[in-house]
Amino acid sequence: MRQRLHSNFGRKRRLAVMSTHTSPLARAGTTKAGGMNVYVADLSRHLAEMGWDVDVFTRRDRIDAPDMEELAPGARLFHVDAGPPISLPPIEIGAHVSEFTNGVERIADGLEPYDLVHSHYWVAGLSGIELARRWQCPHAVMFHTLGAVKEVFQQPEPPFRIEGERRVIACSDAIIGATSHERAFLIGQYGAEASQVRVVPCGLDLEAFHRAGIQESRCRLAQAMPELGVEDGPGILFVGRLEQAKGADLLVRSLPLIKSRSDANLWVVGGDERDEDERSRLRQLAAESGVEDRVRFASAVDRQGLPDLYRAAAVCAVPSAYESFGLVAVEAMASGTPAVATRVGGLASTIAHGRTGLLVGDRRPEGFAAALDRLLGDNGLRGRMGEAAAAEMSVYSWRSVARSILDVYEDLLSAQADAGSAREACCPDSVESLLVAAS
Ligand code: UDP
């Protein structure tokens, strides 16, 4: 352990970001990569543009990953040895947290000290609290998903995850929640102190996601993704990881119930070759529902391909069981396409029902079909909602979101300068006992 430099004169602020279980460079929209990966990559880039030195640490999950690579000017990504260099489920990575923590410390020993640690997801938080303790600097955490929230939506999680989240909360100086709903959950279910929890929404790249010529986008998309059959009729877009909680099956079942446009097709975009089983299940369901020829599949698209996809779609559907924020809906709305989504989590706060999209109260095909019918059958309404949606999403611009995150950091640094970390006393022991349970 090295002594922290308490003066900041003449040097840039330095941030260590823990993203243990998944890399910000992983392809979003595939099995283990989604909103959090996009968030960590974009936030790092913006903080670097705002003058911070940012180092992100992730577990090495392939043998040929370089030790270090540049994410953006001023932001680097380190691959840390911890456990076998293969892809592992997050829960198994729990057993390698100590190795990861020590690996980060070894790398950091050769670098300038960090001013602050920001961790993403509970596994990373376990390393983050320990490193912040060793480095005597503040720790901020963002969970992205919480075990106890998933349980409410009938997705059981191992008890040591929730125990781990509690530990991270107890030992963190700030917890950043994406919505006031998440804040209430952190306080009510996890016992976080109100003063610890700050609400900062996820950021949006408005340079990429904005309104532009729909016809041009449809033409480009028809060329780039012929498998969608863009010219065949209006597209109902599902885009994201092909996991059951995202609810693509609900849309397949809704499709035959839509009366206003029998030529509407469902575009299911996401996943890669590892998701063939889920695609087969959806194809089978489409065949049983009599809409086999109207459900089109495409693999995950890269970030540059997304704006045309959103603009070319008539509506973007997000029928998830739960979303802590739901970047897809916000990206679609910013691109001028209304969203139809379940009234849960972040979706209930980012979508203004009847103005920028429609929220559906329960996850039945009838409810989704009725909402989709309403929009597909009324071009005027769809146009007005798309226009309002694009205008309202500017509140999520990365420029203001990154500024709000920096405000949190600055508050933590001032508080530390005044009084030292208030959290340290709550967490005298290491996380070893918890990790034994995880292994
Ligand atoms: N995404 C992507 N390509 C795809 C599918 C999804 O880049 O083919 C991105 C999408 O644009 C969004 C993120 O993955 O930024 C998904 O985030 P969201 O919050 O909607 O869901 P999560 O994956 O976090 O559950």
C-alpha cells in the first residue's frame, strides 16, 4: 500500500474505474454486454475529455487481450489476470475478487496515485471498496442491476449477491442510482443512507442519436441489413440482449393481435452465434402464432449502425420484465421513434406516456398489441410523439450527465479533505468471508 498524495496541485485528477466482470469494449447486445458496457465506455471518454485521467480495470477473459489499450485519449483499459482467461458468469467471478483486487493494486503501484475509485456492478464494488480503503480515497458505486430488484421480478439470485451488494453499500461514500425508483429501492431494501445516494441518469450520445431523414435511414438499413426486409412494411424494433427477461417472446405473441397494419414486421436485433437456442425458441413461437414470415432476425449491430436502425423503425418496443434505466428506449426516442414499453423501473420515468411513447401496465400480448396498434394505425400520432421524444431526450446528453457525475466526485473529494472517509470505520474487515461463500 502506498501513501496517498493529498495535494492535487499541478496534476490532473485520476480516476480508477472497476468494471470487473465485463469490458467496456465488449460488443453490446450480446449475452453479457449491454447498457453497462456502453455506459462505462462513454462515461470514461467524457470524463477524459473533461480533464480527468481515467483508467478502467476489467478481468482478462481471453488469453490474447493486451495488458493495456487506449479507450479514448486520456482513458485506458487494463486487463487484469484473475481466474482463467475465459468468459465466466459474473457469479463465478466472485471467487476471483481478491486476485483481481491485488492485480489492480500491482498495476497501480507503478502509476500515479488515484484520487477516487468508481465501481460498476456489485462484483466490481467488492474490489472497489477494498482498493479505496487501501488507497485512502473515496469510493463511488453504480450497480446497474440489483439482486433484490431482480427477485421482485421473479428472477432469483444467490443470497451472497445481495449480501455482497449490502457490503458494498455500507462501505461506499456514494451510490449513484439512475432513477429515483432505484434510489428508493437502495434506501428501502438495502438500508442505504439517503445522503449516500445520488440520482444521475444514464447518458446519451446525442451526436449519434438524433432525428434525421427517415427515408435515407430506411434506404441505408435496407442495404446494410437485408435480413430485416425493411421495404416489406413498418418495423416494430426489438433491440438488445436475447435474454428471456427482455421479452422478445411477448412481442412475437403480440404480432398476430395487431389489426391496424397486417404488414408490420417484428425486427429482433441482438445476440450472436451463442444465442441460436433462443432464436430457435422465438422462431418456433412465431410459427405457432402464424407469424413466422413476419419475424426477422439480425445479430447485434455495432454502435454506428444503431441510429439508422432506430430511425427506420416505426416503433421501438421494450417489453422487459425490468430495466434499471433502459438505454434502448432512450436511444430510440432521441432518434425520433416512439417507444412502447413495460411500465417498470427506469422506463416508467424516461417515457412520458402518451407524449413520447406508450407504457403498458402488464406484460400480456393483448396490452402490447393494443399499444402497438394505436401507434401503427395513426401516422400523425406517431410523428408527433417521435418529435416530442427527440426534443425531450436532450436532458440525457452526456455533457450534462458527465458534469453531474463530476459534481458527485468533487463533493466526495471535498468531504474527504474535510474529514477523511466516513465509511472506512464501517468496513474494517476485508471481503474474504463473503468471497469464500461465493467460491
Ligand atoms: N446495443 C447495441 N447493439 C445491439 C443491441 C444493443 O449496441 O445490437 C446496445 C444498446 O444500444 C444499448 C445497450 O446495448 O446502449 C443496451 O442497454 P439497455 O440499458 O437497453 O439494456 P441492458 O443490456 O443494459 O439490459
